[in-house]
Amino acid sequence: MAYYLVKAKPKTHLLPELRQRLDSGEIKKMKPFGTALDMGLNGVRLIEADVAIWEEEDYCSPPLAMERAAVLDTYFVELSVEHAKCGEGWQKIEPLPMMWKK
């Protein structure tokens, strides 16, 4: 299993659409990566006002290739990844503010 800490700049004008796709369950149903992507995007934190960060499980080479093609490149720019151990990324970013307002 491979885990990554993902950083990217959200396209803020498209975030309401992304939120709707998450809320509808559309992203979670995507195969084979939907469950992991849904979990990551629902837990997104802000490392800066315009930089999102989350942990993502992925098996693609290059990392997040399918996720980028299907979802991420539509809603984010300047995406970067760094290796992380399972849960280590979430633990590191847990104190940061959530991107989604509850």
C-alpha cells in the first residue's frame, strides 16, 4: 500500500461543484479509487489560505494518475505528493483548519 501527503491549490470557483459531487456520493462510487479519494477530499485541511492538504492512499504510477484524470485536475492546480505512512499524514495535518465549513 502506498500513502501520500497531497498538497494542491484549489480552484475556489469550482469548490461548490466538488462539494456537491462529494455529498451526492458520486466520487465515492468511482472505481477503483473512489472510497480513498472521497475520504481524502472530505478531510481536506488548509495549510495556507490557498493551499489544501490531505492524505491519500494510491497505487498508481505516477501517483494519483487516475484520480487526477477523473477529479483532481478539474478542481486543483499545482498538485504535489510526498510519501507518508498510513495515518501519519492525517496525524500531521489534524490541527490545521478544515477546508470545508461545517
